[in-house]
Amino acid sequence: MNFKKVNLLISLSVLALFEISAWGHAATPQAQAEAPVHGLVRAVAQATVTSGINLRIATLPFKTGESFTKGAALVTFDCSQLQAERAAAMATARAMHITYASNLSLARLHAAGRNDVAIAKANADKADAKVDAWNAQMRDCTIKAPFDGTIASEPMHAFETPAANQPIMTIVDSKRLEVEVIVPAKWLTFLKDGTPFKISPAATGGSYDATVSRISAVVDPVSQTVKVFGALTGDTGPIRPGMSVAATFEHGTN
């Protein structure tokens, strides 16, 4: 075998190995990272606390940044006037029930007519309804926490009198967080519930794990983008609601 034939065989062998390697590489699924998109961290549960009664605030047990548990009293009002009004209503109700009972006894003795008994019964029922109304207002004297959370802001102070439905405080559940991002609609070909992705908060840096929890049912017709929501998994560390993040998604390609 001459030298030229040896070189030709070596070249053909190298070419064959290269083609086999390239074919194997192309057949293996690869993870392709899409360009990062920007998102915002939100609390799963948050609320603005207001009141329908126009009364002076007696106590605000928690300050901004402090945590509380579900059912804890967030606000108490000075309801001394309501208590007096309820006491008067309860006294009126007792009197009406006495009158009703008296008329009922007289009716058994044929000393009172049916109308007298019916009117007394109606007055007693009306008095009971007023007591129920005052009891309902008394329940508004204390606002209890609907979930475990933290005081995010507190524009009102103790001894102030907020107007009806004026914000008293904002509360958030800072432990249950989600990320809202806007992605190209074409990503719907690989995004689904449970798809993992990474977020990097602009304020703190680092990388944290998240998974897609839900996808908006509507695509924006102008920008051809869609909202995607993700649940943070594992330790969220210093992440707080309101932080902006960069979100990175990967998907497999053939």
C-alpha cells in the first residue's frame, strides 16, 4: 500500500467519525436557553384593610414590618357609643317581649284580642332585629387577620378616626410568593404548568428556582405576548413582594 492510499484511508476514516459524531449530537435533545424576560414578585395573598364604620381607632397592635397570624386583631375601634346603643336596643327588646308575653296571657283569658297579640309579637320581632343589627356593627369593632402575614404599610395611627372605607393598612403574605412575567406568545409551544425556570432578583442577585403555576388564557393582540405566573420553590431568602427579577426559561430541542 503506497503513501497516497494510506492518507486517503485515514481521511475517509476521520470523515466517517466526524459524521457519526455529528449525527449523534443532533439526535440528542439539548437545552436551549431563551433570552431572559423581566418579571415582578407578588404576594399570593394581600389586602387593603378598611372599615365601614366611622369610629376612632383604639389600638393598632402591629407596626409596619411586623408579622401576625391568622385571626389576630389588626385593628380595634372605640365602640363605647355602639355598646350603649346596643344596650338600649336590648332593653327595648326585653320590654317588647314582656308586652308580648302579657298579651298572650290575656288572650288565653279572653281579655285581649288576636290583633293585640299579633302587634305585640311584631314589635318584639322588630326589637330583636335591631339588636341583631347592633351586634353586626359591634363585630366590626375588631378587624381580624384573614391570613398569616406582615404589615406592609400603615397610613393610619391609633386615636385617629378614618373615614368609611379609607385605607387603614396594607397586609401581605410575604411567605407565599409568585412571579409574574410577560413572555412571547410563541413560547406557548413549550411552556406549561410545572415548567421550571430560574429568577434573578435585580436588588439582591443570586438565582432561585420557580415553576410555572398558571398561564393567562389571553394573548395580547398588539405585542403578541402572554402573562405567565410562577410559584417560587425552596428557600426564597431575601426576596420580597415588589422586587423586579430576570426570568430565564429553557426548553429542549432536537
